[in-house]
Amino acid sequence: MASSFLSFSLLFITVYTADGFLEYSVHRCEFNSSELGGIRYIYSMYHNKLEDIRFDSVVDKFVGYTEHGVKNAERFNKDTAQLAGFRAQRESYCQPNIGGFYQHALTKSVKPYVVLHSVASSSGNHPSMLVCSVYDFYPKQIRVTWLRDGQEVSSDVTSTDEMADADWYYQIQSHLEYTPRSGEKISCMVEHASLQEPLVTDWDPSLPESERNKIAIGASGLILGLILSLAGFIYYKRKSQGRILVPSN
């Protein structure tokens, strides 16, 4: 998680006055580690959804964003006791809560699942391309490689970055352009913290599931048509046998 900050916020005070104004404050902790050096504490006060004043541990003082906020920031910064209290929040408030996050949430891992399929190659250098899609894993760090007859493939391979799903899970796609050879075995190998051993998915060169479904639907339709035709033929024969033929004079 070193590449970006995580954060949590608490809404503390909400006050409605008779004339409809709204005042509230937010305490926010942003962090990329549980160490004090990787923690940032931000306290913001809002008036009618507009941020009025903020204390930021990086700036180490109050800053006003409105005329009223600027005046209050000057007053707060002169109050050494109040300023010291906000400076201490990074250690007294953020760090214990972040430690809980790391212990109960951030150290957990979720196993990925893999979908392997083929698409038409766009480069023209190879007639085929395989796509290894890896979904719903956590944490972010992952390694996806291709194996050809058990040997790692390093050429004609491209991969996306790990993409967040906005629900703490990630996904990644890796592409392999290749020229098929008879009897070869191609696999996508995934290494992740949630796995005790690498997850290896072999490519099945038979028809993909979508094509198999199309064939199954077509075959089912053909069989149904034959059954209906046979039923119609039997009905016709029975009706024909039940007729009484009257000889003409």
C-alpha cells in the first residue's frame, strides 16, 4: 500500500441552528504504514458544506479558507496549548486506530480467481493471443507469468497494472501472443500472498465456453425440431388410418 494513502474519517459534531446553518467537523487520518512517519492527521471544520478552517499535521498549523476561517486560524495558532493538542492527535488518535486496521483488516488476504481465454491477435506477429484475467484478490501485490511446457515465457507478454475495484479488491490482465504448436502446454501462473503455492491454470485449446454454448443451443434446437416433426408425422399417420374410404360408383 506504499503507493497511495489510505484514510478513515469520523464526523464528530453536527449543530443545527434556528436559521438553518450547519456546522460540523471531520477528523481524518491518512496513512501508508502504521509507523508515525507514515501518518498524516487532518482536522477540518465546515460551514454549510464549505471548509472553513483546517489543521494539517504536514503544515503543522491551522489554515483558514474563508474570511471567518482566516481569523480563527490566527487565533488558534496563538493558543499554544490548543495547537499542542492537535499536534498530538497523530500519535494519540490516529496511530492506535491504524494499528487496529492493520491487525484486523489490512493484513488479511483474499485468493484470486483466474479466467483464461483467447482473443484475436491485433499485432499481426502471431495468429493467436491468450488473456489471463485475475480477479478479486487482496492485497494488491501479485505476480502473473506465462509457462510454455513448464518454462517461463518472457517475450510477447504484456500486462496491465493492478486495477482497484473500489471495494478493496484488485484485478489484473496479462496477454500472451503466440503461435500454436501441436502438443504444447500453455499455462498462466499466479503468485500471491493468499496462496500457499502458485495457482497454475492450463489453457484448454478446445472450443471456449461461449462457442460450446452456441453449439449446445443449436443442437438442442435441432433435436426439438426433429421431435416435433416426428410427432406430427405420427399424428398424421394415425389420422389417416382412422379414415373410412367409401368406393365411388
